Amino acid sequence: MPATAKNRSPSRRFASSIVRAQYGMRDSVSLSRRGFLKGSANVVLASGFGGALLSACGGGNLDAELPETPRLASVSNFRDLAGVGAGYMTVDGKRMRRGAFYRANVLTLSSADEASIDKLGIASVYDLRTPGEVARDDDVLPAGATAQTFNVLGSSDFVVPPLDTAAAAAAFMEAQARGYVTGAAQRAAYGTLLTHLADGAGAQLFHSNAGKDRAGWVAALLLSISNVPLDVIMQDYLLSNIYLATSINAQADTLRAQDGEAVAAIQLPLLEVQESYLQAGFDQVQSSYGTMANYLTRGLGMSQTTIDTLRARLVS
């Protein structure tokens, strides 16, 4: 019997909300940017991405042997890199492998969520935060997992400069994304992290503070290496706004109560993700290195063997 809105499971209803939100998002990726990713991945972008995205988000066949990724109330941006359902399709006819890599915000796990995440067999956790962020919120690690920190920003803490408009806040976030490509500390940390992901055994998890910016860039790189279409990479990036919706709304409400509506409006771009943030990173890759392949090898110092090993772990 077809599931109704009332009897469908919460995880399926959540997946359905993701699909609805994705189709409501504006696709503003230019042809030149599509060409950039095409050259980077050495593939031809497939048409009809909507069907592939729908399948990856629970609208297609679900492999009965793969349980749905648990929703963690205490770590709201926790998700499987490969998407939900059967996993994202690649432009060369492969499918991303679920259960290999997970992404998240800070691991402030409740007891109930600890029990859920422990079932996934996560062997390694990679924390991309600064020492100041780590000191404020310690990770609660999955059972049996080892932890390693890669301070992507290379600074003692994450500091936001004074901002007087929402546009300035968005520009700051775009500058952060460009820094992932141009900064020496960022490139060193990301290159080392991707190498660890390639060589590590078992399921692995990487996270930043909100799981949307530093971790979002890692996810975009891994999806690019997997040959996932750029349209889907962008939509996957924007899903942080859905996973973090409750947190974003709560933080905005607190800002309104403490500092007024004007301040909350200025700060909102810091709490969410926008297309322009990820696009700024991709544009900087194109400007600095020409192709994603050059960024991975020359910018991040990865060998082609490591990239191939990583892709083999990402797709089936």
C-alpha cells in the first residue's frame, strides 16, 4: 500500500522534504562553469539530473541491504556523503557507495544518538575546527573511533570581522571559500585530509563546526572526484540549509531578541549557505589552477594514485 503523509516514516518524510526543497532551488550554474567541471572530471555532464537526484534522495529504488542513515537530533547536519536512498549517480554511470564517508557538524551527541551512530562502524573522525572551537565544544566520538584534528584555517580561532550589511556577510563567506583554494594552511590541511580518507580503513567521518563550510568544501571535492554532476553537487551543498533549519532559526531568533532585527538580518548569511559561497570556491579553482584535477594535484599535493584510490572508495 502506498505510504501516506501520516504513515510514512519520519526519515522518508524528511527525504521527501529535501526533494521538494531541491526542486524549488534556483539553478544558476553557467555554461562556462559546467565546462570547467567537465574538463576537471574529464566527463560529459549528463542531462536530466532531476531524476538522478530524486533517486538519490529516496524517490527511487532503495537497496534493502543498506539501512537509512539515521537522523541525529543532537548533530543535525550529520549525513552520508553519498546521499540517501540508493546514493548519488555519477555522470559515467556509476553510483556513489553509501556507508563509506559521513559528514557532520560538531559531534555533540546525545545518549540516544550515540547508540544510533555506533551502529555505523565509523573508524575515524576528522575534525576541521580551530583550537578555539574545539575547546568550546568537545566531540563525543562514536564507539571505537579514533580522532584527528586538521585545523583547516590555520588560526587559533574562527573570527568574524565587524559586518554592517548582509551583503558584507555574504562577501566574507565567499572570501572564506576562495581561501580554501589559495591559502597555504587550507591547502595543506585539505590535501592531508583527502589522503587520509583515501588510505583509511573502515567508515570515516569528517566535520567542522556547522558542517556546512569547511566540511561542505570537502564534500564538494569528494563529489567532484566521484564525477557527480555539478548541479547535484550544488544542490547537495545547499541541503545544509534544510538539515540546519531548526538551528538557523533558533540562532536568528536569539539575535533578534538580543540585538534586534537589523543585526539578525546582517548575521543570517553567516548561519546559512548560499550558491555563491560554493561557486566562489569553484571559480577560484578555475582561476588559480584551470581544472579541478590541477587543484587536487598541484594545489593539494595529491598523487594521481591517491586520487584514484579515493575514487574507488567513493563509487561502486
